[in-house]
Amino acid sequence: MDYAVEIEDLAFSHKDGTRALKGITLRIKKGSKTAILGPNGAGKSTLLLHLNGIYLPQHGRVRVMGLEVNRENEKKIRQTVGLVFQDPDDQVFCTTVWEDVAFGPMNFNLSEDEVQRRVKQALRAVRLEGLEQKMPFHLSYGQRKRVAIAGVLALRPEILVLDEPHAFLDPSSKSELMKIMDGRNSEGRTIIVATHDVDFAYEWADDVVIIKDGRVLAQGGPDILSEDKVINESELEYPVLVKLFRKVPEIGYDKMPQFVDEAAELIRQKLNQVKN
């Protein structure tokens, strides 16, 4: 099986001595949608910063698309892995939207025509066409988040990594962001999202990695979020759908539903049985 990310016994301590990662080992499949779940301080952001070489392993190994994450491969790694920070204001800094999205491609020595083409395509993907000459800091928070994503998409990375992408977004902006991520995934890109939103992870992800205290606690399909042992040890909450169906076991199900539409259909079938 091909893996986009392979991490072996990764350990990392900050300058103040805080041990953020304590022997992380995991693999993420190519073309997958992976949610990295855990409470604040679990090590999620530190882990993501290793994927595109902002942090280098102090112990252990990190490989992305077969490339070792090290200084020698830094440029290629940055082209392969696009990282979107939690706060767009840490990433968006140019005078106009166009300049900000073009910044990355221009620094990879692409032709002017290619830069223009990539910026247009990236802005179209995040639905910000028409705002090219706007100052980013005159935009809404959700729009600035999309500018940051467009800047990463313009680099055409094979792996798109987002740190808490839903933070401080309204429901409409969250929905828009999910469409963007799913659109890139449908093109074959690997999407990795760090989040503490169990409902999002349960419905969206193909694969879920749960981190606590700098260690991998569990990895598997979204159904691991319905397991008592995993939830109790991780100190996370059950997804809302899991809570509902555990509260009303008489609905009956062979497999815990993952999607709202799936749950609605099960309830509808049960109601029809009662009527008949």
C-alpha cells in the first residue's frame, strides 16, 4: 500500500524543555482524508509542523511521498506539503489578495504566465474571484482563511494540511471550507486536518488518528469514535450521532450511522415499522 506520510518514533521537545511529541508512529494513506483529533496541547500542531519541514525531527523519522523530511529536501518538501495555519493572519501578509496568493509560486521560479494561471485557478477554487485587488485585512475572517488556503493551493501540493481549519468560522464558512477540501481530495490529493471537532472528524474523515499527551492513542476508521475505551482514554466526547443512537437503542442498527442522512433514513424506517 502507498502512503503519503510515514512517521516512525517521532519525538520533539520545545526550547523550554516541554516534550510535545513522545514517540509518534503512524502512516497516512495516499488520497485519504485524515483527521488528527486531540485536546488542546496534545501535540497536533507540533506534529503538523514536521510534515512540511518547519520543524525537523529531533528523534525518529518523517517521510512524505517517500521524501525524508530534512534540510536537504526542504524545498521539495515545501512544494509537496502545503500547510494552512490555524490563524490566517499568521499566513496572509501581502498588500492585495492577488499578491498574497502569488507569493509562493513566484518564489519557486515559475514563469509569469504559470503564476497567473495558478493564482486564477486557486482563487476560483476558494470562490474569491473578483477580490483580487482587495486588501486581505479588509476581508472577513472566513475570507482571509480562504486567501490562506488559496496561497497554498497555488503551490499545487500533493498533500494539503490544515490546522484547526474550522476555528472561529460561522456555519456557512465551515460548509464552504469542507467543499474546498473535498474538491481537492477528489483530485487525488491527500488531506490532513488537525481538529478537536469530533462531529466533523466522524462525518468527514476516512481515517482518524487520536493523539493525547504527545502519543498516538488510537488510529482507525471513524467508527473508533463510538468505542467506549477510545473515548474514555482520549477524554473526547462521542459524536452527536453516536450519542443519539446510544440513547435510543430501540431504533436498531447493524452499524452505527456516520452521516445525518443515513441516520434519518434509519429513523424513518423505524417509524414506518411502528405505523404498520
